[in-house]
Amino acid sequence: QVQLVESGGGLVQPGGSLRLSCAASGSIFSIYAMGWYRQAPGKQRELVAGITSRGITNYADSVKGRFTISRDNVKNTLYLQMNSLKPEDTAVYYCAQSIDSRQMVNNYWGQGTQVTVSS
């Protein structure tokens, strides 16, 4: 049974930074693609950043150059370093594990962590 537990969310001022973590268990973490999604009030959930089993990354245009996704296959943990945060980054952030090694499909989901960017 796959379990994903996010941490690291909170309130931060515009221009600030946060690092989200996602601890995974219940599967062979290293062989699956992983991703971070977010959902703001009244909006659809969107893919923010993804990383394949080989470490190839992709980002939404809105976060390129500001966010960095990474994974530690020894610690079975996924990270999202978020810099230069903007109010429009405010959302619930979800960790996801794919059933595929390269693309995000039929994901398992974490419970989400709130990120609020406000002065």
C-alpha cells in the first residue's frame, strides 16, 4: 500500500522560500516517476513539477527558474524547493507517485500541504 506524506508547507511572505518534502513508503520508490501538483481555490489541480525515475525533470511555465524538484532514492523522499514565491503560488500542494517510470499516470496521492504566500 503506497503512502505519501507531505510536509513543509506554511505561510511565507512574497519573495520568500519554502521546501516541501514527501516521504514515500509501500513501493519501490526509485522506479516510479514522481510529481508535485497544486490546487488553488476554485481552480483545477495542475502539475507543478515532475521527475522521472532517471531524474529527468519538467516544470510548469509558471514556476520555471523558481522551483526545483529533486528526489532521494535512498531516503524515499521527494522534495520541492520553492524560491521567489508569489501570492499566485498559494495553493494546496500534493505529492504524487505514478505507476509509470517516465510520466505521471494513475497517480497515488498524498493528503496535501497548504502553502500561503502573503504579506
